[in-house]
Amino acid sequence: MNSIFDSPAFNQNLFYPRPDRLSAPPDTDEIYIPVEDSIDVHARRSPNPNARFSLLYFHGNGEIVSDYDDLAPMFSQLGCELTVADYRGYGKSGGVPTLRDVMGDAHKIYDYLKGRGKLLENTVVMGRSLGSASAIELCAGNSKISACVIESGYADPVPLVQRRGLKIDSTTPEEDRTFNNSKKISRLSRPLLIMHGAQDTLIYPAEAELNHREAGSEDKTLKILPGVGHNDIMASLEYFPILNNFFYRLFPPT
């Protein structure tokens, strides 16, 4: 049976790719990762000689790698070496995105970076909004990842479809295994931080609570940030201190 998650009606309304015509900042590492014949996905690494861990970041829908250029120094201050990955069709990447391919590409991106020494031994995977699908997919199936951070992520895929104006009442077991964050997160065993804006009306805080409740990690933290929503969560004065406390606890300076 064909899944609605593989249909053009869903995927063409889910993704909002845009090109990236900006030049890379000095001293960054431009990486093109082959994910399929003649299709490369672009990632940008911001080297940090003082990094205690790598942070592989999957951004939100409508965003691209260069949106994080100005934020890279702030992440570096947390002790990480930031690598932001685009999706197919986004920025300088080739191809056309589908949710299934985006999640499959997460494994290829990690394996490529790890195999070429672009990730440190301690690696955290972080996904924002739609990027939560890539992050949970990768972290649920890879015990070598040190920790996982989910920011403004969805849980149940049914509302994800309904927000596209399509009708769906339930999901099949196969669809749950592939597309349901709240089901897959039960397989996650690494330390987990979930952050969500209390005023988020695009993906409600209840989805963050569901992911936290279902997460298999013994070490799991949920932070609902007051006064912010989906696209302004970084404006919260708590945002970076929460990340810093989580990373400091896991990777204290020597």
C-alpha cells in the first residue's frame, strides 16, 4: 500500500527549499556528501580548536546552512565544533527532498563525516523543528552518538500531515516505524535534551511532552521555555544557558 508520506501531495507541501547564493565565511569547511548517484548534500563545518565535542545540526524547514553562519560563534562558546547539514534541494544541495530520503540521508551524512575525521569522538546530534526527524532517526539507530538534542520537534506524524491540508486518521505500523518520532524515540538510549517554546502554535508543546515521555533514555530532560514560540525560541534568555548546562555536564572541560 502506498503511504501518504511518500506522496507528492505531502512532500511538495512539507518542504520549503531555497537556494544559498552566499559565500562561505572564512575558515569554514565546505563539505559535499554523496547521498545518491549525482546528488550531493551540502554541509558546513566551523572548526574549533578548543572543541570538546562535535555538534551535527539538522536545521528547520525553510532554513539553510548559511542561516547559521552568525550563530556558529555562539555555539563554539558552548565548547562544540558545529556542522550544519542541509537537505536535498536546500541551499547548495542537489535533488528534491522527501521525508523518507531526508531521514535516510541523515545516516549517510553522519557516516561520511565520521569516516573522514570531520566529527570528534564525542558527537551530539541536534535537530530543530523538521530536523527533529533526522536527529531522532539517526540517534535511535546509532549507539556511537554521545547525546541528542531536540528543539521544537514534532512527535506524532498525523498532525504533520493534517497541517499540509491532507486527510489522515491513523498510521500503519510501517509508517510508525519510519515516520513517527514519538515511537522511534523509545529506542533512544543516549542522554537527551528536549527544548520547546511554551507559545509554539505550529508544533504544540504537548508534542515535546509526548516525545519526552516516550523517550527510552534514562537521562532525559524537558525544558519548556516561557514567552517564546516556534521561530523565536533562540530569543529566550534561557536557550543557550540550557544548552551550555547540558553540554557542560556531559563534556566537562579538562
